[in-house]
Amino acid sequence: MKHRVIPTPAFEKELRPLLKRHRSLAKDLLALEKELEARPTTGTGIGHGLYKVRLAIASKGKGKSGGARVITYVVTEDREIYLLSIYDKGDYDTVDNKAMKALVAELRNQKRKG
């Protein structure tokens, strides 16, 4: 059974300007979504169920090392993968771990209530 990929509002907000800058990004993300459905723990584990996935942006032409980074949160028991954040490697070197942990805590609280 496949995992379900769910973008968070924060992810969608960060995605909008990147879609304007990189024509192929929507297509690249669809390929990533299929990969995540099959292999949820794709990427480098950064703790607490979080993974940093390197994403090549075809229109940028620099491969994965110069592409985007997508931060995912895997909830194994519910078979869900949350897309928490996306950023262009050229814009930021790393992600704010405190912000990611806060997003995870917020997701957990929402799941308990809902």
C-alpha cells in the first residue's frame, strides 16, 4: 500500500515563488511525489521522522546538488508523508531545524484533535 503525500500550507507558500522562477519544477515535484509514495524515507534523515530530499530542477540544469531541497515528515503508522518545506539550494544552505520541529509539533497536535 502506497503512502499518501500531503503538502502543508507552509510548503505551498514557499513553492509559489519557486514555480515562477523554474518552469520545470511542477513536473519535477510530480516525479518526486511518485518516488516518495514508493520509498517514503527517500533522502537524508535529519531526526524526528524528518528527511531532507535533494531535488534536481531540470530547467536549472545543475542536477541535484544545485537544485532544490524538500523537507518531508513521514508518519509511518498513518502511511502519510507531509511536505513541510522547499527551498532553492542557491537561496539557502540549510534549513532551520527549530522551525521544522515546530511544524512537526503543530502537525501532531492537529492529528490528535482531528
